[in-house]
Amino acid sequence: MDNILEKRFYPALHENFFQSLDFTNALKKIGWKTTQAESNRSQILGFAPKSFPVYSELFPRFLVLYGPIFSGDIDSRELDDLLKKLCQGASKEGAVTLDIRTPFPHHYCNGVFEENGFHRKIEGGEYSALTDLSKTEDELLKNLNQNSRRCVRRAIKFDVIVKGVEDESDLLNFYNVYAETGRRRGFYPFPYTFFEVLWKELEPKKKVKLFTAYCDEKPSAIILNTFNGEESVPYIMGSLNEYWKYHPNHLLVWHSMIWSKDVVGSSFFKLYHLPKKRNFDAEVDYYSFKASFGGKIFEECAFYEKVISNSKNFLSNSMKKILKSFVINRFTRVKPM
């Protein structure tokens, strides 16, 4: 396992997660727009959700989608040149900020980013937990910590059922749980059409798989699993508070892990966006949950942000507070058909 992690560790993420899964096309269909930076080795993707077109046009924020940019030792001069070109491209597009997720840990590149006016975003999500799926199912179960094993068994005892999304009614159930999770945790939800595109276009290609857990025949938790080469990665998870006592989340992750191993043939299962230290009182259960499935935790990436326009950033943040309050408090679920 250590050798495998070393190969992935530096500079392993040379192929962008979103591009490799054709997520770019799915995002375009819900209103995102792309623009090519001066460097042809990367792509800037602008966040422009159709739900807030005026806001997005006034205050576009851009993030970088990596192609195979770094395929050897990191060259600081090459990185410096690339960052300058990306900033120029974002500025021409009228961007408020430029966000970059590096394909390597921060200590390899921090100096170059700081010299170009970026600051590191300490989001607590730079680590991942990687599980080797070459083990038997019994070995994988033993690899879970004691609490997670107990929760998986209790969910089965409570007759929690995991079902793949097979029709539009299933997709609506999936989205309702996701939307409710957004309200509870305070994030902007992707529109329904995003999941519709993934389900109709990427699931037949075995790029994604959508699962919903049902308690007493009612949708209670969801997981969107993505498949990238040898890796299986749960990209989105969500659940309803009233069903937590039945442990549908634990069963979903376990089901996804075994399904990835047996049906897709994945070699690794990765739970990403973990912190090194769990200092977030409100989030401790969320991160402990991901760390409880026995994966080897390693530092995978770093997040950087640069403000392109200070005045726009001030106005944008002011408007964002108003919009966020509206979204969280007034966002309504898609009604079942």
C-alpha cells in the first residue's frame, strides 16, 4: 500500500477528476461556461448556475480544471508561468476570484502560489482515505472500525434497502434527499438537471452510479459514486436527519465499496475531503465518519484562491449572503411525479 500511495502522492493527480469523468459537459448543460486560458494545458471553468444568471454574470468566479499539466518533477518556473497565464485569462473574463485545486500537496508549491498573490484555503479537505479493494469482503469488513461495522450490521437488521436509480421517480427521490441535505448543511445545491445529465449520459458509460437508501420504503440517504480509472470515489453524499438512527449512510458507503469491487472492478475506494486534524466541533462526526472505513489517510491536494477584483469581491460577498439566506431558507424540493 505504501508504494501505491507514493506513486499517487507526487504528482499523481495529473488528470483532472472532473475532465476524466466528462463532468465538464454535464456542468455546461446546467449553465457553467468554459474559457481557454493562454496556456493550452489547462482550462478555466466559470461558475454560472442558471438559477442565478444575473449574479453569475456580474460576479463570475473561476476555478481551474487541470488536464495533464504536470507529468514529472514540478518545475517552479513552469508553474509560475502557468499561474500568470491563468490569472490573465481570468482577468480577461472579468472574474472575481480564481480558485485552484493543485494536483499535489501544498509543501511542493506553496512558495510559487504566494509569489503570485494566491493564499492557501485551509478548508480541512486536503486529505483522502484510500482503501485497497484487492482484499476479500470479510477482510474489508474487518478493516472498518468497530462502530462502523456495528452500524452496517444494524442497518441490515433494520431492513434498510439500497437501490440504484432506475427511473425518473427514483431520481426525484435521490434529489429530494440531496436538496434537504443542502438546506441542513448550508451549501448551494446543484440543480436537478445536473443529476439528470449524469444519470442519463454518464451512468450508461459506467462513469457514475447513483444509489438511494430506503428506510420503511422512504428515501433516507443518497450517494453519487464516480469511477475514475482504478478508483471509485463517492463524490456526493446526503441524508435525512430523522433516519440517522437506522444508519443508512454506513450501509450506503459499504454497499458502494463492495459494488465498486465486484461490479465495476475498481482497485481502490477513496473517501476524500478529510482534514489532518479534526478541530471542527460541528463537523467532527462528518469527518470521523469518512475516516472510519479503514482507508489509509494521506495528503492529496491543496486549495488556493486569488482575488482578481477587490471591489467586485466585496460586492459579491455582500450579495452572496442575501442569496445564501434565500437558498437555504426558501429552496423547495422537487415534487415526486
